[in-house]
Amino acid sequence: MFDMQPSKDADTMPAPAMTGVWAHILPSALIPYARLLRLDRPIGWWLLLLPCWWGVLLAGPGILSLDVMGWYLLVLFLVGAVAMRGAGCLINDFWDRNFDAQVARTATRPLVTGDVPIWGAVITLILTLFIGAIVLVQLSGTAITIALLSIILVVLYPLMKRITWWPQAVLGLTFNIGTLIGWAAVQGQVDSPAWLLYAAGFFWTMGYDTIYGHQDKVDDKKLGLKSTALLFGVHSKLMVFLFYTLTAVFMAMAVWWVGVPLGLAASLVAPIGVLLLIQVWFWQPDIPETCWDAFAANRDIGLLYALVCALCFIPFGPG
């Protein structure tokens, strides 16, 4: 049996310093709450936001067709992604705080160290959900329905590492539902290209979160937790390569499905495929630093595809 009480090391270990702009604009009393919401690690909300932007931009269609409401949606989803990523981290930390105390990378999280009391975390969760609700009520009925259904996945995801080797699949379903919400916010319904975007995001997440999981595989194995990193083991590079290949294929299919010629769609997505291949090539699963670097590089992958969705309708040639 594992000792499920926070370790003494976690109690005495100093919390890491807050970095970035938040360290300069927030009062010191709020720094632990900012860390609780992972405001010092924006990669999470970027990966949640970008599929939303894909959906809005491709349904637009394209950046030149966006009206005032379309631009407003891009801003709304930014606010919503930061709030809901924070809420998701809070829910995850509630479930995992005893496990986190036994993992070096997570032992200094505010709920583990006591820098944020449980009551403070509950109030913070309510506030983030309130912000998310303000964003949500401004969307279409279909978008609201999809978003409300996704809450089930948000709550259940932290439990998946206890019961299945495929928690990354549940994360993929959760983190990329913004493609459907973004599309529905523009079109009022979910059309076929939105599902192709969803598939692209799903396999993208399967890849980058398998990479991320290799940071914790030693501790996860010790604690009896499951992940695709442990499931795939020495075959992880091959599996991530397959996931990323499917990502590029579905990205191109989504752009083609909305009327972009197949050759142009493939050409626009090709640089993304090359960057994903380079990412896998240089990733070393047994070196945590390369795991983090490869994982974090996916923000730029997502931004590049958002650019493709924004510009693919612009007539670059004659006529």
C-alpha cells in the first residue's frame, strides 16, 4: 500500500518562484492562487484555446470573412480558455493532491504545501467557473449544450489515470471539444469539417500528452498510475509518430472539406507535418527536459494551424 499522506519533504520544500508578468503585477498573497491556476505556465491554456480558434476561423470562413462578432468570439474564447484551464487544474489538484505530494515535479503545488487552503481553492474554483459561465451564455444554443456536456469529461479526466492506460485519450476528447464549440458558435450547428478538426486535435493531444507523460513515468509506475507513456514504453516514439501523422492528415482533410483544393490544403499543412516529425526526432523519452521542450513546442504547432485556418481562403493566385 502506498502512503497517501503528503510527504514531509513536500511540507518543507520551498515553493518555486512565480515567473513572468504575473510575478510583477500580483500582490504576494495572490501568487499561490496564480500558481494554483497555472498562470505561470500558459502552455496549458494555449493548448485549450487553439482548437477553439481553429473552429472559429475555419467556420468563418477565414480571417477576411470574420465580422465583429467573429473577432469578439476569438477574444471570448481566450478568456474562457484561461478560466476553464484554471478550473480544470483545480479539479485535477483536488483529486490528485495526495499523489502529487509523492511526485517531485508536483510536490510544491499550492494544495500540497498548504499555501492555498481547501476553502480558498473552492472559492477560486467557483470564481473561474463563474467567468466560464459568463463566456458560455454569449454563445449559440448548440455551443452551450456541447460545452455543458464537456464538463463531465473535465471532472472525470483526473480519475482516468487510476483506471485506464489511456487517460490521454480522455484528455484528447476533453481538450479539443473547443473545435466543436467554436464551429457551433459561428455556424449555429456542428458540420463535418468540425468533426475532422476534432479528430485532428484528438490525435495531436494523444501525441503531445504521451510525450508529457514520460516526465512522470517513474513516479506514476511507483504509485500505480497509468498512462500511454507507460503503456507504449520503448515504442512511444513510433506511436507518437503515428498520432502526429494522423493529426496532419485530419488537419489537411478539414481544410479540404471546406472547399480548399486538396493540393493547396496538403501544401498548407505540410510544414506542420515537418515540424511534428522534427519534434519526434529530437525527443528523448528518458530525458525529462526534452519531454517538456517537445510538449511546449506544440503551442507553435497549434498557432501555425490557426494561421492556416485563417488564411486558407485568401485567393493568392489570379482570379
